[in-house]
Amino acid sequence: MSDAGSNKPEPTVRADARRNEDAVLEAAKAIFSELGVDAPVRKIAQRAGVGVGTVYRRFPNRSDLVAAVFRREVDSCAKDAVTLALAHKPGEALVLWLKRYTEFISTKRGLAAALHSGDPAYEALPDYFRTNFEPALASLLASASAAGEVRSDIKPYDLLRAIGNLSVVSDEDGTQHAHRMVDLLIDGLRYGAKAT
């Protein structure tokens, strides 16, 4: 008799398979930053120390790999908001996270074009971005605002979009330029701040 309706536990991923996947994602992140999301898969496999077949078994399409790297990076950046809030004063934690977020955005070469390519693998990523980053930033903003270090009328999504627009880089000075512009934006966040 079939046991199709039972609640079977999810199969566990072998430790070596998990290590290989982590190595592939880390290598892909580095290669994508250097060469863009269209970089050859063989370079990613070589950097990860695995065969090309290992990459394709886990990520059959390039878009699957790009989406996985993006989700992993979003998770890491959002998690850093909590870490920074615990280790720093509210205003400092906010500034450090905004710079971390700027770095996240400005090192994603070719990602914007990929996200707008119409590939179904990317459809859920904008919502994933918002549902992870908006609460992280909202918490930092609320703490900094309560401490009187930034204005209280800042919407997280507006700030995320502003930094995204400032972080579009096209030359070798792009990342430094983005950081300078974000510094000016941060100065604007402080204008009119009052402790609550």
C-alpha cells in the first residue's frame, strides 16, 4: 500500500554536497563581481575546486545559480543589520549597514540586466529583496531615529531605492563615487533629527 500521504522527513543534504554548494556559491559571487553574471561556468567551477558537472547538477541553468547567489547575499546583508545593531550605537549601526548595503549593490555587475531579462528564475527576487531588506533597515532607522540621530520620516524602501540608484557604477571610480554619494545622503538623513 502506498504511503504517499504520510509526512516523510525531507532528505538531508550530505555534508560534502553542502560544502560543494557553498564553495560554488562563494566562487560564483567572486567571479560575478569580477566578470559579471555572464562569466563562464568553468571559471566558477575551477575557483570552487569542483567539476563543471557538479555546478550543473545543482544549478542546471545559469539563472538558477545567479538567483541562488543573490538570495544568499541578501540573507547575509540583512543578517548584518542585526549584528551591527547589537555591536554599535544606533546611528553608527545604521551608517555601517548602509555602507554594507551600498557595497552589496555596487558589486553586482550585470545583475540589474539579468533581473530584467524576463527569465522566470528571477521573478521572485524583487519581493525577496524587499521582504528581507525593508525590515532590516526599518529596525535600524527606528533605533537611530529614537536616539535622535536621523529624521523620523524616512521610508525604508525609499532609502533602499535611493542607494540603489546612487550605486549604479559604470567606471573604475564607480564604487568610490557611490560611497561618496551615500555619505552625502547619510548627512541628509541627519538633517532635522530629534530624539523621541
